[in-house]
Amino acid sequence: MTTETSGARLLPGAPVAEAVLADVRERVAKLKGRGIQPSLATILVGDDDASAGYIRIKQKQAGELGFESPHRHLSGDVTQADLLKVIAEFNDDKAVHGVLIQYPIPAHLDYDAALQTLDPDKDVDGMHPLNMGRLAVGLPGPLPCTPAGIEALLAHHGVEVSGREVVILGRGATLGRPLAMLLAQKRPTANAAVTVVHTGVKDWPRYTQRAEILIAAAGVPNIIQPEHVKPGATVIGAGVRYEGRRLLPDVDEACAAVAGAITPRLGGVGPTTVAMLFRNAVSAAERANP
């Protein structure tokens, strides 16, 4: 059910995630019916409370969906070689279909090098360079979870994307850039005219003010103010920053007075991101067992 706030229609992520996860459950059941047990492995390095909490949430969700969830918890002083060894073990294990390396990892370790070691077909985050290349040229493969979740959110709530002007504020490798590639592709739920701007562009509001769909992905708290939004536009708050455990979104809540539709401060893009991780995981199990 959609609700209204200050005139703007709310676009919650929970019903989108529920629909995606219902499909995942059906696909898991079909695999199990063929004697195949889907498996999503997780790797946690160090003792960061927030990261440990995220892993527990994902493991709980994995169990509810019918996945096995083997887990490796490495000490915070682990060497790069030992981390790569664990990744290699999961790569070689045919019973493991997807692998998640919880980010961030301790500063003395090279996350990019670890990611490049991961089997691209087991990359449930969709961030391996090969998978980003697949996205760029339109080949099938795991999609980055937050961009895929945003596309699903817009489609679920009936927001027309095809042929419309989308402006993304933020050019990050995990969100802005892959989202631009995704929404520009020729599909009914994409096919948009996409512009990517960033905070290094002095007159960036000139671009956001003309957007029919504005997606904030800068990671700068409250950077999007009402005067930056075209009246009646759809506004998606995707970028966040954390201050301790407090979430600081890119979109000021006052934007709801101008927007036609807007994601809520909490429960917008977040649930869809997690759902897409499991969609990638079940897809990996299907690819491994055609």
C-alpha cells in the first residue's frame, strides 16, 4: 500500500523486496526438488559490530529462504594471503553457489584485489570487474544489488522510466555509474535518457531541477533540498552516510513537499538491495545447475 506525505506518494522498498524474495523462494524450492541445495557463503573479517550485524541478518534471511550459509570469520589481523585462500576455497567448492565478502574490511587488506580473486559467477554483490563489464555491454550476469533494486522499485510502484529524463547525482562505482548503464538499457523498465552529474560540477542543481526522475547517490547528507527538485518529480534517495549507527540520507525530508513521489527516509532502497543479493544467489545456483 502506498501512502501520502506532504503531497508526495511514498515508494517503500519492503513490498518490492517481498515480491522479489517470494520469487527467490519458488526458485529455491524448484532447485531443491531437483536435489540441488542452494548455498550462499559469507566472509567476515574483523570484529566490527555493524558488519557482524549485517552478516547475521543475511544469514537469517538465507535460512528463511532455504539457502545453506557456510560462514568464515577471520581475525582482524589476517593476512591478504589468508583471505585470498579462503576465497579460493569457496571458489573451488561446487556446493557453494554464491560468495559475499562483507565490506568494509580492515585497512591493511586490499578489498579490490580480494574481489578480483572471487569467481565472477559466484559474485552475489555484482561488483566484480567482469560483471561490471557484462553490464556495460548488456551480457547476462550478476547485477550490482542497489542499482538493480532501484530499477525494481520504480517498476513495482508503476513509475514510468522508458523515454523519461533520469538524473543521477553521484558517479560512484557501486551505484551511480552502474545504475546509469542499467537504466539506459533497452528494456520496458529502463530505456531512459540518463545524465550523471556529481558534486564536482559547480552548477549540478541545473541538472537535477530538470529531472523527471532524480536519484541521489552522492553520499552527502541532505544534499538534495526542495529547490533542487522539479515539482512533481520522482525522487529516489539511494546515497547515505553513517554517523555511528545513525543513517544520514542524501535527500532532505522537506523534498516531499515538492516531489510527486519519493522514497521514505528509512525502508526505501535498503530492503531492495538485500533482496537483489539473494536474487543473484539463486541465479548463480541455477547457472551452475542448468
